[in-house]
Amino acid sequence: MSTTLTNKNVIFVAGLGGIGLDTSKELVKRDLKNLVILDRIDNPAAIAELKAINPKVTVTFYPYDVTVPIAETTKLLKTIFAKLKTIDILINGAGILDDHQIERTIAVNYTGLVNTTTAILDFWDKRKGGPGGIICNIGSVTGFNAIYQVPVYSGTKAAVVNFTSSLAKLAPITGVTAYTVNPGITRTTLVHKFNSWLDVEPQVAEKLLAHPTQPSF
């Protein structure tokens, strides 16, 4: 399967904030045909900026919360597939970093990613006559090397790495290729203020940012 982005239709979950928005800016420069952004909160200014970067790319927005039941995700995807006929790439980028919110962290960072992936397989799985596709899951280096002060967050990212590895091995069966992108410590609002598990380290954000960081792009 070709991995060139020219004239491709891409769905980007959480493509309007932090790493997501900067990645969206880079994507539209690559001459996509359609960039479909699914995010919890609309950001008309960001959408307008993306359209201005490359007017040839059609950028659309749909409100989406990754914690909704999988049936709602499937319903939304039906709408998108009916409009565009095909989607080539799914990027799962939703994530939170707050170990006070244990259930929500797991729901957003892992369960939502699994559900969104499962839903799109209904359209892509070659066993059902689908064309296949490419999934890119945004993980983290914590999937390999945990930040021990945020074990819940780190655990979800390890789960993403292993889930994606399994998807990749299933590609001969499903026709769907899968990858993870695992950023290091990145200067976004996500890491400037967050809570450690059981408050084991009240100044975890400050200590984390004392290490070498990278811009989101």
C-alpha cells in the first residue's frame, strides 16, 4: 500500500490541540485531498488557519468524544464514508495526562483508541470486502520507559504500543497496516500542568520539563 499523502483522505482524531494541531498543519502541506478532524471542541480559528495553509485541501470538522459508545463512532464513520467514499488513513491522537482521573485517562488514552480502531475496521477489513487502510496511533516514549510518577498514563501508552503491534501483525488478515508514533517530552500544554498518581510527586510537571524537550513541530 502506498504511503504517499498526496490526494489521500485522512481522519485525524484530536487534530486541533497541541501536537495534533501542529501535525495537522504539516499534513495539509502534503497535498491531501481531505483532512477530516474529529475533536471534542470546535476551533474555527484553527480550521481557518489550516485551510489557509493549503486551500487545495478540504478540511472538515466533526465533533467527537472518543469515550462515546462504539456504536456512536460507527454511526459517525458511516456519515464520513458516505460523503468521501473512502478513507485512507486514521490517526488516533486523543490523550490526557492526569493520573487523578484514572478512569478517564484509560477511557481517552486507550479504550477510545481501541473503539475508534475497531469501528473503522468495519469499513476497511478485507475479509468484509474492504480496501484496507493505515492506522497511526500516537503513543509516547512512556510506552517503553514509564514515568513512574504517572503510572496510569504510562500504562495506557504501553497498552497502545502493544495493541498497535498486534494490529500490525494482523495486517495480512485484515489488510490494515498499523504504526505508532512515540514522541518524547514535548512542549505542549499537556505537560505544563498535570497531576501525579496519589500526589506522589506534586512537582512532577516541573521536574519533567527540567529534562531535554522537543517542540511539537
